[in-house]
Amino acid sequence: MVHTHFVWSHGGNQVFLCGDFTGWMKYQQMVTVEGSSTTFMTICDLPPGLHKFKFLVDGIWRVDELQPIANDEYGVNNFIVVEQPVVIPETLFVDDGLPVMDIDGFDERNLHADGASTSGSVPNEPVVEVTDDDIGITRNRLFKHLSSYKAYELIPDSSKVFALDDNMTVEEAFLVMHEERLAVAPLWDAANLQISGMLTSSDFIMILIELHRNRAMASNNVHQLSTISAWKEGKLQLQRRPLIQVHPDDSLNDVTVRILQNHISAAPVLYVQQGSSCPQLLHVACLSGLLEHIRRHFEHRIAYLPLLQHSVGDLRVGTWIKEIAGSRELKTFHPNYLLSDAYRLLIDEHISSVPIVDDKGTLINVFCRSDVISLAKNNAYIRVQLDQTTISQALQLVDTNARARYGICTRSDSLYSVISLLSDPGMRRVVVVEAGTRYVLGLITLRDVFNLIFRDFS
């Protein structure tokens, strides 16, 4: 059987899939794709061969004019030809180490926490073992490729780059990052004419926790809480380290290793002209930009990087439920999980995101660190009671139609297909689900992919 994706991209309220593989009697409900209100998707297990199908959209039978159409004695239907997947020869399996869930760095501790749940049992699938050659060849070729390209090649032809004055209030900075949809932003120190640091969604989570601890302060004007520079200075008293930055002539390999080694999500690309002491902020280098570079250069020659052809299930990239991975256990939340507990778990365990599931383990949504920026809308974060607000209520403030926040795949999907999803600037994680049910099996983040490929170099 082959995992086969079906997509209807022409809108509707309720969309069902029906075909010869269901006996034309059973209807399989399709679900909207995250980030779109008009695109519906489902996954079916089909035998190789030609299959005909139709869509039932709001009670009306429809065919998709953009997909192959068969017009014969059975009527007008869409059709798909499912091909037998190529089986990679089995050889020695190489342990790629523990999967990583984080965005700011990984933690070897167990990810169990009171109140958070884990997924249940799933049927076993055969594992195609990964060869030493596939791993070594891919890593060495990517290392050589990225070493031959410079950081300035990440800079788009036309784009905006933002830096926040570190004397801005928390309220002002929060609002700018929300309006510009920034998860991280460089801070400009006007007194010393330099980029002094980076403001991240983790900072805002820490600020919310501080506000929660002192509601009297939150009830007054939030301007009185702190400027960004004061907040950062207080944070540096606990942990001080120099700004991690990138020069335009640094190789992309150096940029990648620098981000991974320092457990950060992005680094500013700075250039200082000869005879000047004032740096120019050219770009903010991040893992999604590096991944997009890899996808763009190798999309027509995937065989050159054999590791990319393996399924994510065989590679065990990311974090999986215990029944599949057997080492680190994927964390899941239920919709009524409290915001205070969720934020503490994300910060304490260095996790970037956690799938939200129902009682059957079916995917509902994903709760992410960067979602905290949405609480800037109408200054909602000032009024939110962390110990009384559920993550489901908090996510109602997130504009899910503005940009896809996560992708979905099955464990038989290739690493390259996941890389293609993660190349979207706003999509930093992909949830692995069971075909046809959306039962959550695993989670793959940007950093998981890079840790798999660059483990020996980082």
C-alpha cells in the first residue's frame, strides 16, 4: 500500500473524497490545510495502479479541473496513477542519536511533565535501514556545497529588515513584532551605534511570566514595566554572552554551524564599511533561509544527496511517540491545558512547539513559542491570566490564515518533502500523522533536520 495525498483547493464548507478505492460507497472527510481556508487534504493507503475519484463539496459532486480527468462509460472523474515505491536495499542501520524538539537548544532531560500527555499505540511499519554511505555522502557533499557559498547570497533582492531601538518599551516592541510578524528581531543600541542583541518570542514569554507574578504592576501602564534594554540587562545578569553575528563573506557552512553551536534561531548579518564604526544590518540569517537554499539548489538532483530520499520514519528525524522511537517521548497537550503550565514547559524544557490533540490523539492544532506574539493584539497579554487561560483560548488570537504555522506529513514521506515544507519562512515544524486519521506520531522541527545532517560538523 502507498500513502497517497488528495487535495481539493477550490473552497467549500465540507469536502469529502470518494472513489473506486472506497467502493464508491464510503466518503472520507477532508480537512483544511493549516494556513488556508480553501484547501482541503486527506491521505489514503492505496495499492499501485490507476484509481478514479471525485469530490463531494457541500453536497455537490465535483471534479478538479486542475487534476487529470477521465471521461468514459463510468462518467467524468478525476484519476491518479499510484506507483510502486522504490525499496532501498536493507543494510546496517546507523543510530542518529536522540531527536531534538527545541529551537533554542536541546536538553537531554526526560520531557515528561505533569498534565501533559503522550500519544498511544500505533501499528508497526517496516523500517528501511539507512546505510553509512547515504549518511556520509550527504553530509560531506552538503558540507562542501555550503562552504562554497557566502552569507550575502541569503539576502533577497528585495526585502525589509527590522531592528528595534532598545529604548522602546515592552509594549511598543511587542506591537511592532506582532504587526510585522517577526519571531525574532535585532536590537539597536543608538548610544553605542551597534546591534546589541536579539529580541525573541522567548523574551516575551519570560515577560508574561513576570507580569503574571506581579499583577499589580500589570494593572498599571505597561510602559512602567521596562524598556527592552532594561529587560535585556536584567536577563544578562543571569547569563551574559557576546552577540552572535554573521559577516556577509562568511560561508553558509560557518553560518549554519554558528547557529547550531550557540543554540540560537537566527543571527544578524552585519557589515561595517572601511573607515566607519557603525555596522549596517543587511539581513537576519536563520535556519529556514539556509534550508531554502539547500532545497533550491538540489530540487532537481535529489539523488546527489541520498539521505534526502529516505523517509522520515526510517531516519527517525525529530521526536516521536514512545511506541515508534523508544527513547525520547513526544509531548502533546490537550486543548484545556493551562497557558501558565504550557509556557513553563516550553521554557524549562527548551521546546519550541507541542502538538495539541483530542482524547483520541488526533491532531487539533500546534502550540508554539512564537504564538505569544499574537497576544500583542489589542494588548491582550496585559489582561491574560496565565493560570486561568487555556491554550485553546490563547490560540483564538492567532491569525492562522496569515501564514502557515506548521505542516503535516506521514512517516513514509521523504526527508526532502519535509525540507520543502520547512523552507517556508513561517513553517518551523512538521507534524507526522497516521495516514487518513491525523493521529499524531511525531514532530520534526527545523533544528531536527539540521542536527541530523550536520551532527558531525556542529
